[in-house]
Amino acid sequence: MIIRVQDLVKRYGDLQALDHLSFEVREGEIFGLLGPNGSGKTTAINCMLSLLRYDKGEIRIFDRPMTPESYKTKAEIGVVMQDVAVFDVLTVEQNIDYFCGLYVRDTERRRRLVQEAIAFTGLGGFEGFLPKKLSGGLLRRLNIACGIAHKPRLIFMDEPTVAVDPQSRNKILEGIKELNRRGATIIYTSHYMEEVEQICSRIMILDHGREIASGTKQALKSMIDLGEKNSFEVYDLPEEELREIRGLPEVAEAHYQDNMLVVKSHRGSNILERLLEFLRSRGIVFGRIYSEQPSLNDVFLEITGRELRDGGSHE
Ligand SMILES: Nc1ncnc2c1ncn2[C@@H]1O[C@H](COP(=O)(O)OP(=O)(O)OP(=O)(O)O)[C@@H](O)[C@H]1O
């Protein structure tokens, strides 16, 4: 077992940030911690890294107890934190060399590792740049290079794509999958469900410091009764027709707002064809049609009654 967390409790004064959290991470996984802002993801990571004292519980990494003095364990861990933490006065290359040097003393080997990290994160050509000359996306990639240059066996990544443009984000996500293919186990936190769905092999959903569900994305989605969501651009939908749609046995819920008819079906039922027939038979004019599978947001919504996040933008 790469990580075993048992019954972890962390309080900040009266606030219970982690509430009896237990989970395990196996070798080779990309394990996603998904939860809204403030759900306890960063606190959980800081406890696992022994950067934060906790009130109760046990944390083992590589089958060894994790303590602030676990230097051997720490040397096998890479950390990419939410806030970019690099030295302003050092160049890209010097920064990576500095962080790699915390674990790798041999200068020849380090030189090779630094070059590999530069190539891996696509920072070639920027070696001599100071961090303040880099774009936001490149700075994030430097942050990642600093965390992974020493080729750790286990990598913690805390929201590494916050405030990153879509192109850099995709590069970062591809990079994470590649690190995993090369053998690293990864803990990835995010409040962006699409990212977690895209890269994580197993996911734990957190809310108020508690696990509300965990499993593969398929397993999580099969926990809820929701099937696909079909949306139709409809210019006029009489109340009577909406009532009839709601009455169809496969329909879980149906709403009509701002010229959009949104119909969510129960799990396992495919009703797009039937809805199209219904609309046509009633002479209801429709425009564009979208069909979506349930998302992890639907899982979160069904369990907590709230949206995983407000709005849809990747701010
Ligand atoms: N040093 C601190 N002192 C007091 N409260 C804190 C402290 N750090 C975090 N908290 C609170 O603990 C809860 C969990 O915060 P945490 O940062 O772990 O959540 P998170 O899921 O990582 O959120 P985010 O995505 O915003 O970082 C929040 O309510 C937060 O306000």
C-alpha cells in the first residue's frame, strides 16, 4: 500500500476540517480528491506530508508511519502545491536544480534529471528565464518541474491547473498521465470534476472534511439513479406537453426555461428517440439538441443537494 490514512481528524479551532477520514492509495493509481473549495483537500495533503499536525488518526506512507522526520520517505515524494513556490532570483534551470538538489546530491545525475524535467515540462528555451518573465502556464509548469525532477515514486498535486489557460492545462494533464505511465503513483486534488474524470483511476469525493463517496468514476456514477440528460432548444412548449413528458416512465425530471427543455432520465434508459418522436408528433419545433452522460457533479448534487461548484468556468 502506498498510502494508508485511518480515522484522520484535523480541527482549526472550532472548525472540523477533516472529520474521521480514512482511505488507501495503491501503487500505480492516480487517486483524485474531489471536493468544493474548503472541503479539506489541502488540509488532507498537508497532514499526509506531515506539514500539519492533526488531532487524531494514523498516516502511513510506503507502509511506514509518516512523521515530520521521515526524511527517507520524503525523498521519494514529489509535491506540487496550489501556490507556485519558486525563487524569484533564480532562473528556471537554477530553480529546478535547487529543488532536485534537496534529494539528489550527485551533480552529474542531477544535471541529467534537471534536463529531463525541462524537456518533460516543455520548458526548453526558457532555462535562463527568471520566473517573473514566464506566463502563468509556464510558471505552473516550472512549479511542476521543481516538484518532480528527482523522479519521486509518489507525487502530490494540489490543484495544479488553477488559473491556467486551456492549452497549458491539457499539457499538464497529459504530463500527469505520462508520469503515472512511467510508474509514479499520484494524488491529485481538484474542484474541477472534468479533470478528475479525465485522469483519475479512483476518486474520493469530499465535503466538509468527510468522504461522501469513493470509487472509479463508473462506480460513482452507478451510485445514482440518473441516466443521460437530453437538452432541446424549443421555442414554445405548452405546459400540457411538459406535464406529459414528466409523466413518461423513463423521465426522472424535466424543466423548461429560457427556451431550453432539459430532460433527465433514470439510469439505464435511453429516451432520446422517444422524446424526438413525442416533440414531432405534437408539432413542437426544436433546434439544437445536446445529450450528456451524468457527471460527477450529478453525483455530488444527488448526495449533498448542492452543486460541486458554482458556474461552469475554469476560472
Ligand atoms: N490555517 C487555517 N486556519 C483556520 N482554518 C483553516 C486553515 N486552513 C484551512 N482552513 C479551513 O479549513 C477548511 C478546509 O480548507 P482546505 O484549504 O483544506 O480546503 P480545500 O478543499 O483544499 O479548499 P481549496 O480548494 O479552497 O484549497 C476550510 O473551511 C478552510 O477555511
